[in-house]
Amino acid sequence: MIALSLAEIAAVVGGQTHDIPDPSVLVTGEVVRDSREVGPGSLFVAFAGERVDGHDFAAQVVEQGAVAVLASRPVGVPAIVVDDVQTALGALARHVVRRLGATLVALTGSAGKTSTKDLIAQVLRTKAPTVFTPGSLNNEIGLPLTALSATEETKFLVLEMGARGIGHIRYLTDLTPPKIGLVLNVGTAHIGEFGGREQIAQAKGELVEALPAAEDGGAAILNADDPLVRAMASRTKAKVVLFGESAEADVRAENVRLTDTGQPAFSLHTPSGASDVTMRLYGEHHVSNALAAAAVAHELGMSAEEIALALSEAGSLSRWRMEVTERPDGVTIVNDAYNANPESMRAALRALAAMGTASQAKGGRTWAVLGKMAELGDEALAEHDAVGRLAVRLNVGKLVAVGGVEASWLQLGAYNEGSWGEESVHVSDAQAAVDLLRSELRPGDVVLVKASRSVGLESVAQALLESGAEGVDAR
């Protein structure tokens, strides 16, 4: 964080100083909420959760070097006490962002936010110092903490914004007002909470409504291939830049194809030129993510050649998102278990099918180990059924549906699509899936593991990798 005195912080957040001998002392380290991340000069933010109360760690974090604690009550060590810690954290982030000279880029969407954010960051940091959301910390706590990690040297601040209801993104943009706003897509993630795709579009579009006008440098980067996103152009006064495979897109892809190993390649076309891209990531869905990143980078002055080179060199920065690892015995594990919705499930299955082309030539098979997609409401049965059917249409060798009723719907879809033999199986839990796979996997097989985060299927991928850890080649 940029250096601020405790007195200035107290004034910004409307708090009272307690047990602070010298309010002019500067916070020069990170603003953190996890006591394990505290270092010299830190400000520790004490949240009172259901199971853990950060206030209980106050003395410990000061011993570790924290200058003070942002708290909702006196804690016996230097503290700034406020009525509401979350509100205070947001106010501090807003103050710091206004002090920074950085260009703030915000993005949202139903699927692909984290992967696209990682791509944007990797492209922009080839041009200038860039700070970006770690993992998926995209809510009212994670977003201000990310913003507060920026320094005077930061030129680009890339923030992922999530939403579970109307008004959530409006709140986040008030804390960290963006200059460039990117909307990826409107899908069915959290549709059970929103009530429909139109409501999701209403919520995601709050991002473009928050942008400055075009004459003030505001730019709305919109997906030309998604009608609900494209329609958001009428909701902003910012400059509108379209990306996608549509011929009308300002930044578009031509000659899209997958390599034998399932990695996308295409010709990137921008208003200032064209250049070829071959990505290190897996799956055709990353083409749209790459185009979104390219549109942001082009708007910030990068050439087509610079963008294409950066995209071709970019890797996966976040865990359990199409994380591909080959075991010493030739079995490939694709750990995409961080989360799942219908759109990302379909994309992952298509990537698996593409990767299987090379493996099948060597006698290998494709396996889809899938579990529940959460928060789909009344659409849950139809969406799980559709995913099971797609696995059959893509000729996935074997579907292993893991868990309860949703898993049975996955298998039912596969069965109704024609998978009547041993091509699909329903197992009760992750351990049963591991036991099955350990007994049947052979060299050349490719295994996709994917489900909503709450299912915890990353344990399946980890167990399969531990079956032969020595010599593992992680890509």
C-alpha cells in the first residue's frame, strides 16, 4: 500500500485511535486479514467470522510487526476502532485508489473471469507494473484488499468483480471506480440466486454504467458474440469496443483451431494490425478470454504483435483451472475442479475431447470425472442432463458422475443419449471415484476432474497425481 499514517487512516475510515502512542506512524506494509500474512509495517484487518474472530489475533499480529489493527472494538494493542470493519476497509480502498495514478481495469462475467483476469495481467505487465486480483478474491472484502496492495509504481490495477445479486457490482465500482470495464458473458452461473439470465445481465451491466464518458477516457469492452452483453452498449457513455469472433468485432479471432494437444491457436486482428497466437492454455474457450484481454491491452496502447506475443507466453496463474499435469506413466490429469457452471462444463468437455485426439492415437482414453454444478435453481435437472448428453456426443470414453442426485442426473443424461454400457458410472463420493480410476487408468489416458467448489473434487485429482508423484511433468 502507499504509505499512510495511522492518523490519516483513522480520518479516512471515520475511526478512533486506541493505544496508539504516535498516530504519525506510517503503515508501509500490506493490508491483510489473514494473520499468517502479517509482516513489518502491516495493517491487520480484524473480521469477526462465524468460526474465527480476527480480534483474537491482535496481540499476535503486533508481535509479528503489524503497526496497528483495524477493529470493531479495542483490543489492547494499537488499533483504529470503527463501527463496521468492512465499510471502513472499503473507504480506505477508495481513498488509496483516488491517490494512485494507476489505470483501473475491472471485469465481470458469468464464466472465465479469473482466467481472463490472469491473461490481462500477464499481457499488461509486459508494458508496466501491474497489480491484479489473486485467485478469485472478487467480493466486497477481496477487492479492496487487492486495491490496497497497489503502490506508487503501479500503472495498471486489474480487478475481478463478482456478483450474487443486483447492486453488488455497483457497490464494488463505487469503492474502486474503473476507467476500463470488461463484460465477458451472461451465462447461468448463480441463476438460482438471480432468477434468470436477464437479471444476471442487469447486474453485470452495472459495471459499464459506472464508467467515465468516452471523452474522459472511459471504455466498455463488450463481447460481440453474446447478445445480452452486446446490448449493454446502450447503458454506458463510455467508448464501446467489441471483441469476439463476429466480423463486426473491433478485436476478433480468425482461423481458430486447436493443436493436437488441445491448445488454441488463431489469428488476432485489431484496429492497428494482426498477429498469430498459439496459447499455452487448454481449450477453445480461452480464445474468447484472450480476445477480451487483447481488447483491453489494445485500448491501453499495445500493438497487435506485442499482445500476441504476451498471449502466446501466458500461462495459468490460478490453481485448479484446467491445470494439466502428466504423470510419469503417461496418464494426464486435467484439474479444473475450482468451480463449475454449465458454460464452463461444456468448455472443459470440449477441451478434453480435443486433448483426447492425440491420446486415442496412442491407445489412450478420455475420462470425465464430474460432480454437481451448484446454484442452478429450477434449471439444475436440465443443465446436468445436458452436460451428461454432451459427454456422449463428444465421444468421451467414460463419464464418472460423483455425488448425490445431481450426479445421477449427469449419468441419466448420458444414458438417454445412448451411453448404455460401461461408458458411464455413478459413484457415491470422491474416494469411490479415486478407487475406480486407480484400478482402471492406463498410459495415455486423459482425465478431466470438474465440479462446483463445494464438492471438493480437487481431492480426486490430487490423489491420482500422488499415485505416482516422482518425475511428474507439470505443464
